[in-house]
Amino acid sequence: MPKTTAPPERQIEEHTSESRTRREEHKVRGDKIVAKLKELVHEGNVRHVVIKNDEGRTLIEFPVTVGVAGAVLVPVWAAVGALAALVTNCSIEVEREDLE
């Protein structure tokens, strides 16, 4: 079975003028989902996360509240890890609060 290659990781930003939030989309391979999510959440300002498959269907969606401890996200990381085993490529959409 030939190995499929993932699209290169890229970021798409969408700013909304009415609010102080912005959306980012990151394309990643399935085996990199958990690492990328942890990186994004660690950067801060993340309010909401949506993971979609290649076809654009939402696979998992969850809010990230301010001051969330790592232990609170353990069930979410487990679900995302199980999801990573099922998908080859996906996109992670992140909603961030603009601090400007």
C-alpha cells in the first residue's frame, strides 16, 4: 500500500472586524495532531478548536477556557489521539482572542 504524503503544514488567518477574535487554520498529518494542538494551546489566547478531515467534515470540536490545567484536557487529548489513528490528513481550526 503506497504511503500518502500530507500537504505541507500551512496557516490561514481570518480576522473578523466586529470582534477581537481571529481564526487560524493549520493543515497537519494525522500523526502530528496532538503535538500541534499542544503547541497551539501552549502559545495562549486559544478560545476554541475544531478538527476537520480532508473533506471538511468536523470530527471534534471543543472550547478551551482561560486557565485550563493540563489535567482537564487529558480526556480531550485521548480522543484526539484516537482520532489521529483514523485520519491521514486534517485541518485544525483555532479561534484566538486578539490582544491588540
